[in-house]
Amino acid sequence: MNRKKLNRYQIRKAKFSQGPLHKKKKKKKKTLWFRYSATMPDSILYYHNTLFLFIIFTLVPLPLSLIELCFPSFLSKYKIQPKVWLTPAKFLECYKNVMKVFFLVVCPLQLMSYPTVKLIGIRAGLPLPSLWEVGVQLLVYFLIEDYGNYWLHRWLHGKWGYENIHKVHHEFTAPIGFAAPYAHWSEVLILGIPTFVGPALVPGHMITLWLWIALRQIEALDTHSGYDLPLSFTKFIPFYGGAEYHDYHHYVGGQSQSNFASVFTYCDYLYGTDKGYRYQKAHLAKLKEQWALGDQNGVSDLKSNQKSE
Ligand SMILES: [Zn+2]
Ligand SMILES: [Zn+2]
């Protein structure tokens, strides 16, 4: 870019970020929200969450599931448990069970919880929250949920909690995306508590609440996907557990006293519940290194044998 062009670019950028264009854009967002929400009761805006969850539970796990069912070899090298391949019937059964709990438990819970949402002070009008406000609140919600979920999940791995509630979620020893919300109805209620503690302590805008509910569920679907994809942007989130981390929890199964946290890894590290996972990971890395070395030696041995022949 020559000097003249660079100057024009800088002027345009400055005009956009500080000038009337930027203000116009901000105003446009406000007008859009005003037009959409002005005639709508706040309760209906809150019930949008139900629709979003239905779309998320149905569509987010679909691409990877279709790839697994129709083109199994395409991503097989990234599959965390490559020996386990579920049938289409099993996928469908999982989805049907998730939808049963969704319509019988999640939807009524959403309908009944609106007065609480109103009480804690979730606002739906103008002004819209700034990106900074939304970002900080989402981070706080994630940290609070992660901590609460860690202890409740750990309790669910006790004898009574596991036998009566949590073993349903562990039916999938090699999880798939659709299995993230696959759980006993009471588990959905219990683990729903830390999801609402964040917004109750730091109430924000309805849009922030929509984003929070959606992102938390997308994160759960991601950690249950069964694939450790190398290009996932979540690899750049500090202390993020991810699919491989939670997959280990399912792989070990009912006896698992490891990797309880839902999002980050710090709780398991602090309370010493990731030791088995870290040992297994280090052991596997060592084995891989030995295999690689063995392969190299095998190749060089073969080459030297060929030379001497
Ligand atoms: Zn568990
Ligand atoms: Zn799980």
C-alpha cells in the first residue's frame, strides 16, 4: 500500500470509528432492537431461550454426526475413541430422549422461571449493553458456572447421586454431541442451578442472557463431540478443557473421579481430580514417542539391511 492510499485508509478508519458513521451504526443497532422488542412483552423475549435451545440441540451436533454416519473415514483420525462407532438408530434414540426431557422439563422450567428473571433485574430495554459489558459478564457467568458445576457434578459421582441420577448421562462411554444434554430430568434441574447463579449475581441485559444460555450449551455440545479437532478456536481459550478432557471422564465411566469441571481445567487441577487424566496423557505421549522412535529405528535398520545386501 503506497503512502497516499495508506493515508486515505487511515482517514476512512478514523471516520468510521469516531465519526458519524460509527454513531449511525450504533443507532441502527438500537433502532433494530427497539423495533423488535418494543411491542413484545419481556416474558416473550425471555422465552426466546427455549427456541434457541431447541435449534442449538438439534443443529449444532448435526454436521459432525452426519460426517460420522455418512463419511466415517473423513475425520476418523481426530476421533477420540476411534474404536467406538454408534449406529444411526443410537443417534436417533439419544436425540429423541433429549427432546423428551427438553419438552417435559426444560420448557416448563423456562415458562415458570420468568418471575425470577424479572426479580433479579434482567433488563430488556435500551440502552443496549456495550461489548465490554457483555464480555465481562459472560466471563463471570462462565467462571461461576464452572465452579458450581464442578462441585455438583462431583456430588453426582457419589454412590447415591450416581446410581439414582447421573448414570443416565454416563450411558455414553464414548460421547457424541447429541449426548451433552442426555441426562436424567433431575440432573437437568440440578446442573441448571449454577447456570442461573451468574445472571442472578451480576444481572445484565436480555441479549447477554440469550448469549450466555446459547454459548454454555454450545460449549457442552463441543466437549461431548467425540472429536479433538486441531483447528478449533477453543484451543486458544486459556484453561479450556475441551472434548478430549471431558471424553476421558466418560471413558473412565461410573468409577470416574476425574475431570469433573464443565468448562475449564483449573478446578480439577486445584482439587487434585485430574491426576489420573494427566498420568494417562503423559503415559500415552511417552508410548507415542517410543512408537515413533521404534518406527524410525525400524526404517533405518531396514535401510542399513538393504545396503548390506
Ligand atoms: Zn460425570
Ligand atoms: Zn458429559
